Amino acid sequence: MKEQWSNRMAEAIVIGVMPFLYGAATRLPFIYFVIHLSGHFKLDWAIIGLCVAAYQGSRVITSAFAIYYPRLSHFIGTSIGLAGYVIVFVSDKDLVAPFVAGTAIVGFSETMSSMQKYAKEMYKSSPDPKRGRLMLKYQYASVMIGVVFAFSVGGFAYQYYKINGVALFGIIIESLSLIAFLVNFHLTSSKKVELPPKDTTAEEAVSKPIKIPDNDDEENVVEENDAVNSDDKGIANHKNATNGKGRTTAFGMLLNSANAEFSTAERDEIAATWLNWVLCVSFGIEALTIGYNLSIGPIFLQDEFQKETGMVGILFAVGAASGSFAAISITCTSMGKNAMKKIAASPFDVCFAFMGIAVGVSVAAVPNFGVHVLGLVLLMCFNDLGATLLTELQASVTTASNFSFLGPMGQVVRRSLNVVTALTGPLFYGFYPRLPYIVAGGITFAWTILLFVVFKYRMKVIINEVSEETGRSRKTVMNRVTFSSREMMHSMMVSKRNIASEDKKHTSNLASVGE
């Protein structure tokens, strides 16, 4: 009973508490940093860009460190972030150096990579891999709720209490983040926390054979990883699954093996594919528009539309809340998932989200306050949806061991692009206030087209190879399983070929030595 309670508490901290506090701590500087550098210290835009880049660069360092040392990175990063807010709070408010230095090192609080690794590890042995992906969505939703909290409170804190107000707010958030980390460390340091459903064990679920109907005209799509669900229906109902013959096909055996191996395989057993790296880069493109919006959005609203920071915070909070609602309702509910499938099935739902980002940022460039706010909300809605869908897709086509590297690497790419937006955003804004939105919209639109072409090509290649390997028609391969399951099956095929090739080479070498 005590162990079960501690597991559930660890789950709540990893999925809810720490992401919420992380979202608040790392987004708070966007409300005041550029506005204060421009309004109070009167710095030029090139210097402001360097200051914001220093903050974003700190986020890159922590994300990269988390690839190999997630817990140490989490602890040190949060501690430095707390120190940063303390420096801003206690330093002379007329000195630019401690203000910039303190805010810049708050960026070391970038602990998303570590938290994703905790979650992936926590659920990797679950008989239902869908659960782990769902929890990654909830984790990101918790981040966005924290963002809403930071924007809504931070804007008014700066407006009425200036730097002391936001710094004190940041100190409270970072202190709670550090406490949450220490509690979670205590709960998980003595044992590995894994949370499989109660009704079946991982071994029992994986051992179930997958039976796929022989009828190639059947068009029921098998959801990825349904093969290891403990439901009575399994991957499909018994009538469809066996076609009355009750035999397991080579197609089903390959899918069953893929589902089992993706949870347990080491990195050298099932290698990451080039698609995994395309998805990593996509995280960076997705971050491009929101990076520009966060770096120059507050000062844009203040200068172009004469809005106070309290109103700026509310507008950003509304956008973030809308994004959280869109991401949760579309990706975490049956109604939302079904509606999304009718519009664009995976992986093309990612392209749909990216196109929405491009439209939103283009609308935000219109020189009208109402239209700009509409664009802001659209941008944040589709950005959160895109980030959630990308995280889910990357997790579903990546083994647990590879995700421990690729998950943080996606965040590294994302934050690296944020450094670029931090450097160029203020410069573009100084040249023409709407130029950052125009540049971001153009790049996102171009990447969306490229991503669509890449997905179409990948689908064609995978369907053909799986069809040849299993002896099933291309129509069967396309209709029976989703994109993610086909990727898993193909990775298993490549792994088996590599093993066979190595064995053949080893045998040949032994024969040569014997001669």
C-alpha cells in the first residue's frame, strides 16, 4: 500500500507538478526581459538580442546535459535558476549587468528533457504503450498551464511592482520546483518506479500473439501498440483477427515482436532512423515562430498598440490557455482524436498543425490590434498542438532507449533555434516591427511542404518493404496498421537484417581463420 502510494505520488510530480512549475519559471522572463532592457536601460536592439540569446543559450546547455545526466542536470539547473531570480531581486535596479546575468541564468531551469526521460522510463514496461504517450501529452499540458499562470500573474507583477515583483514571483516558483525535485528524487532513488496497469503484466501482454485477418479487402486500421492491450477485443475482434482460422500470420508476428522489442531494446539493437532526426529538426522549426513571438511579442504589443504589461500578460495567457485547451481536447479525448483523423491522420496531423502555425503567425503580422490578437491565439493554439503531436509521434516511432537520447536532443534543437530567434528577433523588429512574423511564417510554411513530401515518401517506402517482407499486399499493410506501427515493424526488419549480416560476417571470419 505504501509503495503504491509513493508510485502514484511520483507520477503526479513527474506528470503534473514539476512540468507546471517549469513552465511558469522559464516563461516568466519573456514578460519583462525585453521590455525592461528597452524601456528602463534604453539598450539598442542588437544588444537586447544578445541578452535574450544568453538566456536561450542557458536553456540549450541544460537540455544537452540532460541527455546523459538527467537528474543532475535537473537539480543543478533549477538551483541556478533560483539563484538567478535571487540576483535580480537583491541587485541594484539601475545596474544592467546583474539584471542581465541573473535573468540569463534563469534559463538553466530548462528541465523539460529530464522530465520527458523520467516519464518515458516510468511507463516503458507498461503493457499498454499508449498510456506512456498519453502521459507525455498530459505532461506537456501541465507545462502550458504553468505558462498561463506565469503570463497572467507576471504581467501584473511587473506592471505594479516592477522587477522586484517578478523576481519574487520567480523565487517562489523556483523554490517550489526544487522542493518537488527533491521529493521525487527521494521517492524514486531507492527503486525504479514503473506503473503498469493492474489487470495484466507486461510479460503476459507481450506474449499474446497478434492475429491479422487474411482478407485483404478488410479496411479496419489497427491502432499502434493495441497488440499489447489486455482488452478482450485485443487488436481486433476474434472473428476479424483470425478469419475463422485462428492462426497467427508473419505480419502479426512481426508487429507483435516490434511492440515487445520497442520497450526493451538497447540503442545498438534497434537504431534510430533518419525520420527520427527529421522530427528532431521539426521541433526546432516549431519553436521558431513561438520563439519570435516570445522575444518581441510583448514589446510589439506595448509599442504598436500601447498596451500595459498587465494586458500583455493577459493576452499571452489567453493564447497559452487556448493552446492548452486545443492540444488537450484534440489529442487526449476520443471526440478530438476522431475529428483530427477526419482532417488529417498521423503523421499528416503534424503538417496540419504546422500549417496552422504558419497561418497564425501571418495573421499576427496584420497591423490591426484585433486581428493581431486573433493571430496570436491561432499561433499558440497550433503551436501547442504541433508540439504535442510531434512529441507523441517521436515517442511512438522510437525505442525507449533511443528516446532517452532523441527526446532531449529534440529539446536541444528546439532551444538552439530559440537562440537564433533571440539574436535575430530584436534586430528584425528594429528594422521593421512585423518582419519577425513574416520570416517565421515563410520558414514554417516551407518546412510544412517539405515535411509533407518526406512523410509521403517514407510511407511509400515502408509499405513496400513491409509488404515484401511479410508477403501481404500493400493495401493490407496500409490499411491494417497506422504509420507508427509500420515504422516499428520496419525498424525490426532492419534490425534482423543487421543481426543476420553480422552473424554471416562473423561466420565468414571464423572460416577464414580455420583455413
